[in-house]
Amino acid sequence: MLFNLEISEYLKALLDTLYMTILSTVFVFIFGLILGSILYVTDKDGLWENKTIYKTLSIITSSLRSIPFLILIVLLIPFTRIIIGTILGPTAALPALIIGATPFYARLVENSLHEIGKTLQETGLSFGAKKSKVLTKIIIPEALPSLLRGITVTSIAITGYTSIAGAIGAGGLGNLAYLYGYARNKIGVTIIATLLIVLLILLIQLIGDMVVKKITIK
């Protein structure tokens, strides 16, 4: 027992945080890659240049990125209640985590594709490749290390978001730090929960670096 809390309580909080972080990261990677790719191909000199689509999506992406996460959670309460059935617990935090992090990662994807896209795009088209193949078979694979660095950074940001969500009922280490630590004046609980979050972030960064290094070497 640590500071009047069973070890199992810390373990449960850690698992809840892992659940929210991992599941959100998977969806953010998928949706962010799609959105970022659309932003890239519809931008100026893109494969399917379209100013209307690009400006519309760019405004939506930038607008969502500008909303503080805590406010976003509150705004999404009706939506969360409809699709999840509750606004409490780790699962209820997923919509806000996904919607909050996807625009962030989409911009990273767009920037990554722009970094190497122009030369590869021209080369692929000059060899007669279809535009869709140029994007999916040439540009995205070449940008994969950068895309993985981006999702690593995004995953770390999501971990921070889970702490905010936890403080208002989502569970996890954020809930432990606030409800059992701060609210009950047990600073030791807050410190342990914070250390666990830091260790989790370090682990995410380590795994991300290892995967990128392995892919880059290949």
C-alpha cells in the first residue's frame, strides 16, 4: 500500500491510461493520415489540386487545433453521451481524444509529405505512374520515418490529454492524481501518478525512436 492506496489502484489507473492512449493513437494515426494526405494532394501543385477543398479542410483543421482540450471535452459531452452512452470512464474520453489529436497529427502528416513529395511526385508521374500509386506506393512509404516520428509526438500529447480527461471523470492516472491526490491533500499519490505518466511518456518515446531507427536502417 502506498499513501493509503493499494498497488492495484495504481495499476488500474495505469492500464486505463494505456487503454485511452493506445486506442486513441491507432484511430488518430488512421484519420490523421487520411486528412493529412488529402490536405497534401489538394494543396497548390498537389496531385489533385483543389483550392476549395484545401481551404475548407485547412480551416476546419486549424479551428479544431485551436480549441483547448478541456473545452473540447465539454463541447463534445452531448456527442459522447449519444455514441458511448455515458460521459464517465476511459471509453467516454475516446471521442474527445481522437477529435482533439487528429488535426494535430494531420498537420504533421501534411508537412512530412510536403518535405519529400514534390520531387517524388514529379519522378513518379514522369514514369507514367497513376496519381494514386504515386501517393500510396512512393510518397507515403518514403515519408514513413517522418510519419512515425509524428505519431510518436502525437501519442505523447494524447497521454497528456488523458490526464486532463481523467481529472473530470475519465479515469486513469490523471483521475488518480487529482481525485485521490490533490482533492484529498495526498501529495504522495499525485507524485506517484505523475512519475508513472512521465515513465509512460519516456517509454512511448523510446519505442517510437526504436521503430523509426529500424525502418530507417532498412
